Amino acid sequence: MIIDSATKREIKDLIKSRLMQPQKKALVFSAAPLDEEDKILLMRVLRFLKRDNFAVIYSLDESLLAGVVVKIGSKVIDLSLKGKLTNLRQTMYEIS
Amino acid sequence: MENLGIDGKLMLAQLINFVLFFYIFKRYIAKPFAKFLSQEKEKEVQKQKILAEMQQKEEDLAKKQEELKKKADKQYEEALRKAKLDAERVKSLIIAEARSEAEQIVTKRAKQIEEEKNKLYAQVKDKVLELSVFVVNKALSDFLDQDARKKITTEILKNSSKTIKI
């Protein structure tokens, strides 16, 4: 396949620009170290991590009891047991 | 007549003297004196008349004074009666206002107490829930080992059936 120089140049520029883009970070805190199966499950639940090319950093936080908490910038996705207990407390407060 | 000691000439002279004296007395003393007396009498009558008139006027004045005093007394009593009525009315108004204010204060206070009670209840509820969650948290962190945490994490990820978008 012969690619003309203009197209070649365009492709190069595109790749450069993509590489130059700062990579988005996602911090994942878990109560226990995640194995590969858990990571796959996590990617399934948070599909945008893979699709939008996030750099995922895994950390341990035993105070979560179980589950994970994902922080992306100022946004937080709470899938932890601690978070669920907090929600339960709020729900019980509203009900009673 | 001479034997009796009566002198005719002397008698005549006495008589003339008497007549002259009478005439002079009547003309120059009695008449003016009578006139003076009648004038004095008239004056006296007039004085009496004036006195009577003044007495009458005095009586009239006293009567009028009495009437005015009665009128003033009546007006005073009327004013006093009105003032008493007004005072009663004002007193009733003040009492009614005070009652109304007192009721408002009582109602407001009851409402405040109710609000404070509810607030306190909410605070207690919050504290109890906080304590309960804390106890559960503590219990779970002591109870769950690494294996259990991992299993629960896997379960949570599996049960998050819908995908989460950012």
C-alpha cells in the first residue's frame, strides 16, 4: 500500500497529538488487594476506564471494609461496604 | 280787768307778738322744716325702696347662684360618670389585649418547645444511628479478614449489574 506523504504527515501529527494529551487518572481504593478477576469485573462495571484510556492506580484502604471506591478528579464512585452502611444510616434516618 | 292784774295793752302786745311769732315761725321755720321733714321722709322711702330692690336682687342672685351650682354639680356628675365608663372600657380593652398577648406568648412558647423537642429528637436519632453504624463498622472491621473482604468485593462488583457512567 502506498501512502502519500500528506496523509503520512497527517497520521503522524494525529498520533503525536494523542500521545501528547495528558492521560486521565483514576484512583481505585479497595479494602483488599484486587486480583485480575476483580479488575476485569471493575472494567466491566466502569467501562469508561478502558474506553477513555484512564491510567488506573490501585491502592489499599482497609477502612472501606470491603468493595472499592473510585476517584476521578473531584468525582467519586463509592462501591464500598462502608459507603453502603452510610447510605443505610441516611435511609433509616429518613424513614424514622 | 286792771284789778285782776291783766294789762290790756300788754296782752295786746303779747298777742301781736304771738301772731308775729306764729307767722314768722310758720313761714320761716315750720314750713321749711316740714318740707325738710317730708324730703327726709321721701328720701327714707326711696332708701327703703332701693334697699328692697337690692334685697330682691340679692335673692335673685342667690337663686341664680344656686341654680348654677346645681347645674355645675350635675355636669360634674355627668362628666364623672362618663369618665368612669371610659375608664371601665379602657380597663376592659387593656385586660383583653393583655390576655390576647399572653395567649400568643403561650402558643408561641408551646410551638418553640415543640420545635426544640423535634430538633432534639432528630439529634438523638442521628447520634443513635451514628453510634449504631460506628459499632457495626467496628465489628465488621474486626470480624472480616482479608479473604472475606475479597469475597465481598467480588460479590459487590458482580452485583453492580448496570454500568456506571461518569
